[in-house]
Amino acid sequence: MSGTVVIAGAGHGAGQVVASLKQHKFDGRIVLIGDEPHLPYQRPPLSKKFLAGELPPERLYFKPGSFYDDPGIEVLLETRVASIDRAARTVSIDGDRDVHYDKLVLALGSRVRDIQVEGAGLPGIHYLRSIADVDAIRKEMSGGRNVVIVGAGYIGLEVAAVCCQHGMQVAVLEMEDRVMSRVVSPHVSDYYQLRHTERGVRLLLSTGLAGFEGRRRVRQVLTTDGQKLPADFVVVGVGILPNMELAAEAGLDVADGIVVDDRCQTSDPDIYAIGDCTFHPNDIYGRRLRLESVHNALEQAKTAAGNICGVESHYCQVPWFWSDQYDIKLQIAGLSEGYDDVVLRGDPSGGSFACFYLADGVLIAVDAINSPREFMQSKKLIADRVRPATDDLANPEIQLKDLG
């Protein structure tokens, strides 16, 4: 195919769209538009090795700068797509220039969910979503002693682990009664709570945020039960929101994200959408999903690029995620929402185990803690909707691949 493909957004998924178009020998023009000053880069390491200073900035990038040195590729950074004119097939950038497209890919990603409490605008309160955010937090870490983290999800606990390893006093504030409650079972929550408290992290569960105090910057975090926590700085991690306003304003179908089909096509056949911002079908689970996942963004990027180039492509895969905290690697395959039975394989006290989730006897997800074999072998079982015997799941002597 020739013509012009415009990609609105310059995250990891957007970089994959460019790579996949090139792999399909796309011979038209590609215009990549992003509002950050950086080429597409990976976000998962931001709260892990990059925050810890163990990963140099150049290792974050999806591809080196030379990858985009192609006469058919135009990269517009620090540039915002302001609107879409579907009739004219143009996007307006920064409100004063129109760019024509034959096909448009919305790789708009997501933004942090901010908090609205007294003192929320004080300096020293940070969110973590970009390289700039990490740079700001790192500066705080070099001079701060007490950090309060609001939210005990992946991001909050990963930041807690890094700060703890840098010798800081860490307190984590969480409204729910256990950590990572939205994505893991009580078994896994208990394991992580123990690992964090063993290292000196103070976990304040079932505790809400009332506000922040400080004259020129934050100095205290106020809780709903009346505590005042000392804070040299704060990191907030209370979830993200899909960036779908641009699509909604253009009249595209939106719900819990931009509605796409399994070809990553929106309600406009000339417009595709990928990544965190999409609300897409998944036949394995029989419902639509919005996933905050690099795997999802990359695979949808490949699907969209294939269809743009005339290669019929459909996306339906088992979602997967991971989290690194201290020397613990959590790998999740599938979605455990709606489970009615949990089976443990291995002993949590030994530091390596797996937690299997079933619904009506069907394996729907696994949490693998320092257990990569269980993670890898479970993905096919989940995709095949296998009904394994629970005794076999619990027996580490039985290979999971033999249960299919």
C-alpha cells in the first residue's frame, strides 16, 4: 500500500506500528506525532530499573534514532494532535496545521488518574508516567528521607521497592484491605505484604487519603483516620484513564476506551486504534476489554499495521503482565476477574510458587511468582479454555503442558 499513514501518539505501540509497516514493505509516507520530546520508548522500566538508575536512558527507546532516518518517515515531537476531520481525512496539529491521512492510527495511550484533595497541588507531589516524571522523582530521592506512596498497585509497590533499596523510609497508603487487590488473590497479596514489611516498608491498609500539608511544598500526608505522615515527597499511583477524548470529539464510538473490532479498526474504516486507549473484543473471555499492557499495545500495533497493508490480521490473545519488586518477579497470564476457585502450586515461603484461578472449572489466569515455567505453560491452557483437575494443578511434579 502507498498513501499516508498518520500515527497520533508516540509511545511503545506507535513505534511498533512504524516497525510493522516497514516489515510489510509499506511504500507510502508515515507521520508519527507525539507530545513528548522523546522518540517512542518503553514505559514499564520507568518504575523499575530506570527509576533505580540501573538502566541508561538510551536503553529505554523502542528503536534507535537512526531507525526513523528514512525519507518516508516524518517524526513530529512535542506536537499535539488537536482534532480530527474525518470528512477531509486530516488531523490538526497544535491547532494551526493540517496533516492529511489515508489511514490514521490512534495510539493515544492513557494518563494518570490524579487526586483531588486539599493540598494536592503542592510541590513535591509526583505521578509516574513519563521520563520527565522519573527524572523529577530521582531528584527527590537524592535529598529526601521520607517518602509516602499513595496506592498499593503495581506502580506504587515498584516505587516502594526502589525507594526502600535506596535507604529511604517508605510508607504506602492504600484504601483497600490488601495490596494489588484489583489484580491478585489474597494469597499473592499476603506474600507481597510480608516481603515489603520485612524490608521495613510501612503498609497502611484500609486507610484513605485526607489531604497534604506544607507551606512551600508537601511536608505531611493526612490520612482519613487522623494520622500525619512525614513526607519529603509523595508519589501517587492510583490508576490511569484512557485518552479517548480526541476520538469522541471526532464522533467515533467510545465506551471504556475507543471501541475497535478484532482488526483494531474503529467505527471509521480509515481509522485504527491501539493500546491502552482501546476497548476491544476478546473471544477467550467472551467480552470486551481495556488492557493496560505493553503486550496488548504491541500486538494491536502489529494487527493494525497488517490490516493497513492488506494483510488480514485479527487480534485475540491471552493478556499478560509483569511486575518486578526487589528480587521478586510476578508474571501474570490471563485475567482472574470472576474466579471462583484458587489453586496453589509450590510453597510461598520458598519464594517460588504459582496461583491458578478457575471459573466453573475453566483455567482463566495464573499468577507466577519467580516461576517462569508455570507462566509460559499456562498461557496455552488459558487460551484453550482447559478444565484441569485441581490436584494436577497443585502438583509440581506434573507438567502443565500435559494438562491440555
